[in-house]
Amino acid sequence: MKFNVKYKYILILSLLAQLFFSTSHAEYPDTNIGVIDLNYILSESDAAVKAAKQIEDIAKQIEEEINDTDQSLLDEQNELIESQQIMAPAAFEEKRKEYENKVQNYNVTRQEKLMSIDRIVSESRNEVLNALKPILEEISNDKGITILLEKNSVLLNAENMDITEEALKILNKTLPNIEVSAN
């Protein structure tokens, strides 16, 4: 009798295991994986290349403005040092404080200008990514892709999984350029 009870338990456990595994498998859809190289798209798309050129021009302009102001402040500092010997101590102290305030204000302005370059880069990157998102959704739907991975996080993939070039071609047609401004 004990022998039959063991078989009953084993039979019940195996039936439960089959039931459990068959329903958990049904919960997950068939998966098809795609891979995309976002860094390549963000550096090689027509819009990104043109935006990078515009950003480079803006950065050069800001750098020239900073260099001119740096030189101007340096000249003013040298004049202040030279005038120290002929000025009254109280007058010199007032001029020195004015100069220090000017330098502090300039440093804040300089930092804002340098940060504006980062902001422009970020905005242009986001514009490309926003234009890319519906393209990736369309390609994924057409190819039945259920999971799309960034190429940097994939060690190895089959060539037919990579949709980067296809997405890049569509993006270049959809978003040929970005207008960048320093504001």
C-alpha cells in the first residue's frame, strides 16, 4: 500500500509541475531581438553631423569672446597695479574692489557660456533621439522585433539583428538637419 501512495504523490507532483511550467511559458510572447548602435547614429546621421558643425562654430565664437575678455581683464589688472603707486590708498582700494567684482561677474558669465555648449549638445542629441524613436518603433513592428538592445550592451549578435543602417537611412530622410542656436 505504501508503494501506491508514493506513486500517487509522484504522479500528482508531475502533473502539477507540467501545469505550472506550461502556463508560465504561455505568459511570455515569442521574442525577436534587434540591436541598434545609438552612438553611431548620434555621430553619423546627417542631422547630427550638421549640428556638430554648428556647435563647433558656436564654441569657437564663445572661446574667442572668453579670450578677448580674459585679455581685457588682464590689461585692466596691469593698469590697476601700475596705478597703485600714484593713487591714494582709499581710491586704490575702491578700484581694486570694483575690479574684483567685475572678475567675479565675468567668471559667472563665463561659466554660463561654457555650460550653454553642453546644453546645446544635449538638446541636439535629444532632438535626434526623439526623431529616431518612431522610426525604431516602425522598424520593430515591421520585423516583429519585441526587444531592442543597444549595441554597446551586447557582446555578440548576428548581423541580421542589427537595424542601425536601416534606421539611419530613414532618419536622414526624416530629419536631414537640426537648427542649433546659442540663445
